[in-house]
Amino acid sequence: MTTPQPAAQPQPTNSNAVISLVVGIIGLFFCGGILCPVAWYLGAQAEQQIDATGGAEGGRGIATAGKILGIIGTVLFLIWLVIVIIALIAGTSVWFINN
């Protein structure tokens, strides 16, 4: 009769990874992208922290997902910002021409 092997202990998930994902979702879907750079930063930090532990911490996929949501939200926010600035400049130009 063989002795059963002890179950492997689950890796603790990096807290910045979870925060990055939550902030990325909130920023992308509820705040118009304002929080997305924070998610991008936290996701990148979490990836570095997870890599530095040499496998003692988990959550790299969660950190990467948060970082990607942050990148997408930041790019969409910047595109929206450029469109708003162009619209304001165009609207101001039309107002000056008509007055």
C-alpha cells in the first residue's frame, strides 16, 4: 500500500493582478476609459512581481488580462479625446467665421 501524496498548495494570487483586472473592467465599461491607464500600470507591475517570485505567486493571466484591458481602454480613450479636440477646434472655427 502506497502513501497518498499530499495535495499541492495553491499559489496565492497577486493582489495587484486582481485589482488590475477589476479596474480595467470598470474603466473600460463604466468610466469611459479614465481608469484604464491605472489598470495598464497595475497589470504590468503585477506581471513583474509574479515573475520576480519565481512561481511562488500566481495570477499572471489575470494580470495580463487587466493590462490588456488597460491598453485597449487607454487607446480608445485617446482616440475619443482626439475626436473631441478636433470637434471643438472645428466648432470654434465655424463660430469665429460666422461672427
